[in-house]
Amino acid sequence: MAQAGLSQVRLAAAVGVDPKTVERWVVQGRTPHPRHRVAVSDALGCDAAALWGDADRAEAATQEIVGVYPARRAVPSGTWRAFLAGVEQRFELHAFAATFLPDQTLDLTAEIVSMAARGVRVRLLLGDPDGAAVAVRTREEGGTGLAGRIALVLSYLAPALGTPGVEVRLHDSTLYATTFRFDDDLLVNTHVWGAPAGANPLLHLKDGPEAAIVPAYQAGFERVWSIAQPLDAWPRTEDSDRVA
């Protein structure tokens, strides 16, 4: 403002706001609305990014947040069924077991086969029942049976394995959040140490051209997917006796 020779009053007149508004920008460090940022940068003869950095990107990121649930179990069962039924391009799951999901649908396996038949790409990342990551998570939650729950889900999904468009891989990686992607909608079930996933908060995010949060989670999914082991059948030959 000093370089442009503008006082707060003159800048307010140039931008079309009250001088008190400019005072809040200058003294309190508040960020103007997007339309005012453009007007201010024009009046001062400088780039908006030089004044407020990535303010536009930060706002775009917050716009990705569609909703927040205090716990995953607070999401209505009908919401999960609606997402599954409405998928048109891709359904991706990154979890250890996600045993609750079959309970939310009449027949998850048939739903997945139906997705594939209408051209949806299905990618499921589940924990390796024999992996170290599953063992650690079991100890952290102070419980037992996580490996068995994974085996149960895999057995349940067995009829869908081998269906064109359906891919399942087993990972042995730390799971920082369980994610469910339905086209551009991403549900992120955050993990709190020592608490079961169903009791932890869930974010509903929406992907888009200016998105920043969803791409970050997607990049994580792709990294784990690239090192996970493809699963073509279940039970695996070496596990048949154990699972039975």
C-alpha cells in the first residue's frame, strides 16, 4: 500500500468496501474474499499470490469437504448402499478387512459383479492375514481375530474373483486410514490409535479440478497398490487347510 501510495481509505474506495474491512485485512491479517483479492491486487499493481500465497488453493481444498461424521458407524447404511449402486467408473477400497461393508448390503459380491458388468473398475486393497501390519494392528486394538475377519471377507468375495474388471490385492502396509472411493466421492475413515475403525471419525470428500486432499489420498492408494500382492483366488492353496 505504501509503495502504491494508497491509504486504507483510498484502497477501500478502489476496491468498493468499507475502510474497516481493509483495516481487518491489514491489522488482523484476515484474507479477503476471492473477488476482493483480485480487486486489491489490481489496485496495488501486484500479484494476489504475493499478498496471500495459496489462499485460493486452501479455499478449494476446504470445498472438497462434503461432510464429517463423528464415527463411521454414524453413516446411515442406506448411504453406503446408494454409493455402491450409483458407481459408474470406479470403486476402490483400501482397508484391512472392512467387514462392516458386506453387512451394509444385501449381497456385496453380486453388487461388485454388477459393477464390473457395467464397466466399473473395481480395485480392492485388503490386509494380508499373515502380514506383520495386521498383527501390529491387532495388538494395538487389544483384540483378536482381525486376520480371521480378512479371511472371512475374502471368502465372501471369492465368487467375484476372476471377474473381468475386478482386482484384489493383499497389502502388508501400515493403514493410516481406511478409504472408500466411489467415482469422485471419497470416504476417509481416520484411525485413532487403540480404537476400532467403526468408532473413529469419517470424512466425506469430493474430487474436482481444484482438489488437493483427494489426490493426496489417491497417491497413497496407488503407492500401496503398486507393492501389494495380487490375489487371483481365495483361499490360497497354502492357506486352504488353515481357513477350513
